[in-house]
Amino acid sequence: MKTTLLQIVQSILSDMDSEEVNSISDTTEAQQIASVVEDTYYNIIAARYIPEHNSLLNLTSNSDTARPTHFQYPSNTKNIERVEYNVGTSVSPNYKEIFFLEPAEFLDRMNEGGLNVTSVSGNVNLYVSTDRPPTYYTSFDDNYIVMDSYDSSVEATLSQFKTRAYGQQIPDFQQIDSFKPDLDNVLMPLLLAESKSTCFSLFKGGPDPKVEQASRRLKSYIQNDQYKIRKSNTRNSYGRT
């Protein structure tokens, strides 16, 4: 069962023997605790792979004929694991995986002297093919994705609506009473325990031993219990088959 931000703040205030509130806006202390909860929430997300934050995404197209194969990562993207592009039509879709290359290898594969290439404008010219759908991509700055080609007889630029990516996004946090942090039932107790520990340290002059103990136990537990479907253990083969 999801817990609201107000319920989390009320629980922490109760353990700290502080003034009760009906809204996080009632007291300065409640607002401070809500800020601690938000910081703790983002710390938990940043340090862990959280399966429920995975989703299918569209890359964001520049729609710029000067950069016909450029895309931006969707907002709040943590990572992209797979990219596909529809080389068919909307009526008969045919999604093909677009494979990632390291920037140096991407540059090595460019055909600057080919007949069917175009120079993509920018600080430094890149040459992409204009006679076929994309087959691989790279990112030079971790903000933009650049694909190797597009079929100019079909489209003036690659379309974001033909992309299909699989990755993880960071959910927003809202400091309102009814907000429910986007964490599953395994991680919610950790959010509460870590937030309590931080609040005791900041506002009560030191950590509470019981709260610290609960936090340590939860950290150990969730390492192997993040998926709803049981995953088999993965072991290194060390070259053995």
C-alpha cells in the first residue's frame, strides 16, 4: 500500500516527539522533514536499479533538417538499455534494433567520401548516410543520441514517433500532502527509515540507535528482493562454457 508524503512526515514527527500536523505546510519543521524525505527519495533512486521505473520511451527528435539523425534523451532519463527504429510503415511496422557504438568506433565507421552521405552541421562535421534506415547510434555528450543514417527518400529527418526505446526514468517528487513516492512496498520502509535517521541527526542532535538498526537491516534485505518475479542468480563463467 502506497504511503503519502503527509503520512511519512507525520510518522517522523511522532517518533521525534514533535508537534502534530494535518498538512506539511502547518509548521516549518514539517516542511523541513518533507525536504529531507525528498532528498532521501532521490538518493535511493540514484544509488539503485529500480525495476518499476523502467518503461518504453520515445526518443525526442530535434526535427531539424540540419541534424536529421539527432535525438535527445527523454526528460529525467537515467539510462537507455535498448533503442529500436521502425523501418516499416505505420500500417506495417517493422522495428529493428539500433545498436550502440562507442563514439570512436562510430567515427571510424563514417563514410565521408561516399556519394550518399550528408554533412551534419555542428561544431565539427559528422557524415551520415542518406540512403538507408539507421543501424547504429552513439552519444558524444550524454545529452544527444546520433544515428548513422536515414532514408531521405522516405523522410526529411528521423521521426521520434518511429523510435522505441527501453530504459529507466527518474520519477518526479512533489512536496504536497497527497503525493505518493513512486517506490514499491519493499523500498518504502527504507525511505521512511533513512528519512527518520537523517531527521534525528539533523534536528535532534544525533541518530537514534533503533532507527539506525532498522535502516541497516532494510538496506541488506532489498539488495536481493527488488523484482516481483524471482530472478535467477547470475554467476561469472570465467571463460568456461
